[in-house]
Amino acid sequence: MKMIVAAAFAFVAVSAGALNLVPQPVSVKETGGELKFEGEIAKLAAYSVDSSIPKEGYRLSVTKDGVKVSSSDEAGRFYAEQTLAALVVTKEVPPTKKGEKKTVETSLPCVEIYDYPRYPWRGVHLDECRHFFGKETVKALLDLMAMHKLNRFHWHLTEDQGWRVDVPGYPELVKYGAVRSASVLHGKRASSGSKINADRLNGVKYGPYFYTEADLREIVDYAAKRHIQIVPEIELPGHVYAALAAYPEFACNPENLAERDPRLVWGIEKDVLCIGNDKAIKFMEDVLDWVCKVFPGDVVHIGGDECPNVRWKTCPKCQARIKAEGLGDEHGLQPWITRHFVKFLEARGKRAIGWDEYLLGDVPKSAIGMSWRERSASGAGHKLVSGAAAAERGHDVVMTPCSYCYLDYTQGLKEDPFFYIGGKVTLERCYSFDPCAGVPDGAKSHILGGQGNNWTEYTWNEYDLAWKLWPRMCALAEVFWLGEKKPGFDDFKRRIKAHRAKLVAAGVNCAPLE
Ligand SMILES: [Zn+2]
């Protein structure tokens, strides 16, 4: 995924009369004719504030006389500029006499557009722990997100296999947590205990790979300029093995971490944070306190998924905590730590978000759910029960069900050089996603939106990542922008063909449509 910016599209020809916008605006009317222009299009537009336009929405008018943009906020103005950039038509004009050079003519089709998003949360997630991509790839992703009017970058920064941020006061985190002694061999699967899968490891040191505070601030600033809020994720109380490799004393059984090596294979790790240890909790508080200062957004992700409680069962400290707090048994520990950190973040002006599992038990309604599971014992009578049930209970929810939104699942292409975790999420499947499916009418206002998730166990570099992201993320972007107003897959397919050609011409390693 090479660096490209919206302006790069000015150099790509699109045929006049076929706008091929992705996401499609809510209302678009071609009025005939064109506006020829030179220079930067954004500077051509006469801008005015119109408080009647919904948040992030805009009105855009291109006539032969000029361009007018109105919006109620800066994000709306920014999205109007993205649409303008996508509308630009570039034509080569051949010379008319000897000695003359060919010239390039730029124009905009005359249009009237009124546009605003269905959902306030239109996200892309990236796991930089299983594999690390780095600043330039992240910036290129943010550019492409802006172009598709996506506004939340969920940055998965800590995991069993890697800890990717340098937190002041905890130098061992990057010394031990940001480097692992081996990785799973490319094209092989390995997800249980590291000893069992030793024959599937490559023996090659991976890292150290991590971001400094200065790197993070640089990317926060880069995202803000594109109206993208970064949602940092610090996983707890499970998926913390890399942190435990750095500080074994924060585990129930420190002797399991004697090698000081993050987890080498994928899958679910049994060694998790010792919730009975006040120092382990203080450690997470210090990390989250720092995260709150570095990331200005109003939401912090605290993970909460796939946390086995087997170590807590036999840990004297955890058992003492259960007794002291009257939590019943080890099932009470995760809701207890979730309540603790929901309140901790609230005291710092932030809302907590976490994966489905962290909403189990008695958790404050202010906690936002991020729903990825599709089956549960109880629910609203639909497959997407986890998120729907949470919305019914009064939690705000971001919908990211794996069978629609997991971009590490197979695309179903005729030919595909890349390796996937499994499953099947085709372009059409992405486009068919409805974040409100199965949610009772009275709870639909709790659905904040959705997100495409990029888990990277089997995604090794930026080319692999771009291929898995695009064009499926284009389909999800349209779902999040238009919601129930999306025009149907046939219409999308016609537009995505031309849109994909633009992405490819701009250097994006975009997968084919089938
Ligand atoms: Zn413990």
C-alpha cells in the first residue's frame, strides 16, 4: 500500500457521465455540463455554514459558474472535498499544430449532492501485534480511510504475541514484549501451546517493533487532519502475554513466563493478568492513564475477549480477591476488573469500549460493546445476538460480526496468492451487512455503526494487508455511510469496478472483484 492522497485521484481519468462514487452519496443529481478548472479544487469552492445539515454531512453544488459547499461542521466540509476529489475528470488534449505539446484538462461534472452518514462510527481495525506494519503503512491506511469517509481507526496495540507501545516507567515492555524469538511459518497454522507447535515455527527473531510516544502523537495528528479518531486498544485481562513476558510478576504463575518471550503461536493463551495482584492492576492503570493523555479521542478500547479463568481458579491472590470483594467465584473477576476500568476511564473523560465478552456480568451501561460473535445462549432471535442483546440491555454497540466484517477471512476469489485464517467473507457478503439486523426497533439507536477488522496472524506485510482490505472495505464503507439507503449490490458492483481501477492506478494492492 503506497502513500497516496486524495489529490492523487486528480490524475486518474474517469469517464464523464458515470460518477462511480464510493460510498455513493445519499442524493446525487447530474445536472449536465461541466466546470473546467485549474489548480486545487478545494480552493475553488465557496464555503458556507448551514446548521440544518446533519453532522459530518454536506451539500455540494457544481455548476458551470463554480463550486459551492455547505456543512454544519468541519468534518462535513472535509467530506465534501473528498467527494470533489473523486469527481475530478482528467482529459489529455492532443496538440493541434506542429511544435505544440499535449495538455491536460481537468473538469468537474455539474452535480447537486446532498450527503450525510447513517452511522457515526465507521471504523477500520488493525492488529499490529501479530504482525507489525509501521508508521508509513498506517498513514497510507488513514489516507484511504479518509477517501472512503471512514472515521474511526481502532488500533490493536497489545497482544499475547507483541506489545507495541513504549510506556514511560515500564522499559521492560518493549525490551521483552516488542520482540519474539520466532513466528509461525508463513502458510502454516499453529494456534495451541508453543511447545506442541515447535515444528511450525520459523526460528527467526521478530522485532523489536514498537511505537514511541512521539510516533503515536505524529499519527494522532495525521489522523485528526483527516477527521479520523484513533481508538487505541490495550487488551485486558486476557491477551496480555507479551506484557507478562516483560513483567512475569503480574501473572498468577510467574514461573510460566521464565523465558521472557511473548507467545509464539496464535490462539487463546491461558496465562492472563493476575487480578488478585494490586501491582498488576496499578500497572494497567499507569498504562491506561498514559494512553488517555496520548490519544485525545473520547473512547479507549480495553479488549476483554477470550480470557480463560483457569489460572485464577488456583491462584491464592485471585481467590483472596474473590473473597474480599464477594465475587462468588472466578467468573466474577472479569466483570469486577471491567467495572474498575470503565470507572477509571470515566474519571479521565473517556468511555470504555470492549469486545462482547467484557459486557458479561454486572457492567455499567456507559460501557460500549464491540460485537464480533454471532452465537450466544440468549438474544434477540437473530444470529448477531451478542451485539443485539447488549443493545437491548442498554449498551451502545459497534457491530463487527466476524462473518461480515473480518477481513482476514477468505475472499472467495478465483485466484488468490494470500493465506487466510479461514471462513469466507466475499465482497457481496460485506455489502449485504446490516449493522441493525436482529436489533429490536427500540434498541436500534444504540447501534453506533460498524467496523472492518484486520487480524494479522496470517497477514505478513502491507501488500497482503491492502489485498485483504480493499475492495471489501469499500463495501463496508458504503454500508456504514448509507445504512438502509444503500442501493443494492448490482449498483455497487458497477461503481466499484471503476473505483477499483482508480485504487490500482494510485498504487493500492487492491484485490480483484471476483
Ligand atoms: Zn492471580
